[in-house]
Amino acid sequence: MGPVTVVSAQSGDDDTQSQGTQAGQSQMPGMGMGGRMQGMRGGMPMGPMRGQMMKIMFAVADTNGDGALSFEEVTAVHKRIFDSVDANKDGKVTLEEMQTFMQGQ
């Protein structure tokens, strides 16, 4: 997968708009060199061990055991992750909280 064009719905000369690497282009998060998918921490490309982990995570998220993830099941997983990252439990995640979480502290 090659670069993705970033299109902004805003107009004007807003310096806060994100800019891509070249003329409005950026690379998708989680994509490594050559378009290979990588984990959230930018680790190894997907392999057999990661595939097994994906199956385990899916089984844990599929709380009703129907072999599919509903919007509610996915939302519940995201809520648990958010709550884990939100160290001070103020309902917001700061950059510092995200960095601490990703470092495993």
C-alpha cells in the first residue's frame, strides 16, 4: 500500500493543519517500509505468533461467543483500553499518559 493523500475539509491558511510528507501525502499509521503492517508499537510485521494473539484477542472481545464482533463488543474493548491509559481517571488521555502506557510503566 503506497502513500495516502490527506484531504482537509478546512479552507484558509491554518498553520495547525496536519501536513503529509510530500504535497499533502502521508503514510498510514502502523505501516512499515514497503507497506508491511506493523503492530501498535511499530514492532515486527504480522507473523504466526501475532496471528495467534489476534485469535485470542478476538475470542476475549467476542463476549457472546457468536464468532463475530458487534459494535457494542468493540466499543467495550476500546473503553477498557481507554480506561487503562487514563491513569488519573479524568476521562481524558494526555500524551504523557499514552507514552507511559506504551512504555509499560
